[in-house]
Amino acid sequence: MSRLVALHTGGSREPWQSLGLIFENDTCSLADVELVVSDQAPGLFHWVFSGDRDEIVNIDGISTQLVSAANTRSSDSLIGTQRMTHLDHVVVNTDNLDRTCAAIDAALGAEMRREREVGNGVVQRFHKLENTIIEVVTGPHITTEGASLWGMVVSVDDLFELADQVGDQVMSPPKRATQPGRYISTVRGSVGLGVPFALMTPHVSGMATH
């Protein structure tokens, strides 16, 4: 099973550092996934996976790198004083679920596990990797052709304490998430990450995750 190794985003390190993330050069850790920030237009534009070969591929328009010798990073990383337990999921937007999900399966060997209708024509499908979930989304709000990386969600030990530490101007007050027993908070656009980024409480034992 493939493992997500890194996400690449354009923009500046400073907004991420304001959340309490610690960088080494242009890279910080989101649990066991590297976040690489480079001087490009804000937004996620590339991802890296462990694989059985070294190759640059295209997943329905998304620049993708497969690496056979990927190092496994420690999942013990901090955001502020809180430990990030794992990268919960990465969101991919698409105008065609069947095409994008087939491309993910072909490139990563990650079959689509579940589909969920959210309402208002929005549909989600989920692919499980070794260390995270790819959430593929379509709906009337998707107006561009092809697939694109959109945002990500990280689980932290104590979401409520982190929200208190950074304040309402940085993170929305935690609210109940779709997943039973979990809470979610979104980093406000005014922080300037250039990427939709949210944080959640850890998985609840015995509850469905996605």
C-alpha cells in the first residue's frame, strides 16, 4: 500500500510558522508527512508517494512523484505545544469522480473504499493509503476540468487547547465533525496559508473514520 511522503505548496513559510509549525529550511512535518513550501503561487501543486519505482507521473492533472527509497519520518511532530498524531486526509477536487478515482487507483494501487453524498450535488469518495486518506470531491462548485489538490486536515492531541492558544482570529472554534465523536477547526483564510487547512481531534476507537 502506498504511503504519502510529502506535499508541496506555494507561498510563504511565515503563515505556517505563525501556527507553531517548525521549519528546517523550506520543510516542516505534518506528523509523518513533509510539507514543502516553495516560492510559487499559493496552493498545493505536487505530492510524493512511496512506491516500487522512481517515477514522475500525472494523476488526472496532478503532478505526482513516486519514490522507491522514501524514508519513514517520525510521526512525533508539533504544532505549537500540541502533537500531530497523523495527517488525517488530503482533499482532491475533480469534475469527474470516476476518472480521477481510476487514476488514483492505477498510480497508487489504492482502491476507492467508500462514497458519500453530502448534499447539494456534492459527492465524496475515499481512498485509503498506509498513513492517510485521499478524499476526492466533486459537485457544482467544481468548474475546472481535471483534478487538483485542494487542502488537508491534520489530527492533533488536544484541538481545544490549541484553539485557545492561537485564538479565534486564527482558528475557528472547534465544532462537531462529520465523523462521530470528533471535532474540527479551520484555519482562517486571513492567516494567509493559501491552502485550506483544518485540524481535528484524534480518531475515536470503534467509530468509522471516513
